[in-house]
Amino acid sequence: MATKQTGPQVITNLRELINVRTTKTVPFLGQKIEINKLTLAECTEIQKLASEITPETPEKGFELLRHVITVGVPAASDFNEDDFNNFPMDDLNKLSDEVLKYAGMDPNSK
């Protein structure tokens, strides 16, 4: 008698999972929006951009915010600066925080 396998398939070659994206849904402006779990390369790029923020270059913070959302939110992957300018800042910050938390980079952890 064969046993019935339940749950996810056991992967024997980790390479099969390269470029597989996991997603989840989060609230945004009273709606639900899908976010991606970031790759190591995307997290490294975010850390690099964050390290460039200084008191003399506050605009780098906005660049970082836009980058996090464009890589972490499929529905915003083609947004330009003007598109971002039409959203409330607080909501963009919350969305960015959700993307970072889902990637394991919680911006509010100490």
C-alpha cells in the first residue's frame, strides 16, 4: 500500500528554488497589496543605499524608500518619482516597513 504524501514536496536540489518568490498580502490605503520577500542581492543593495544617507544628503532617504517599494511591491515595479509623489508619505513608509520586515530587515528592531 502506497503512502499518501501531504504537504510540500521534499526538494533534493536547492537550485530548483533559485528565483522562486514568496509573497504575502498587506494592507495599503484601505486595500490589500501583494509584497515580495526580497532576495539577498536586493537586501544588500538596500543596505548599501541606506549607508549613503547622511544629514547632508536627506534626499537619499527618499531614494531608499522608492527603491524598497519598487523591488518589494510587484504592483509598483514600474513606478517613477512622480508616481510616488502622489501617495501619502506615511502610507509609503508603512508599506516600506512591511517589505523590510518580510525580508527579515525590520527597520524598527533594536
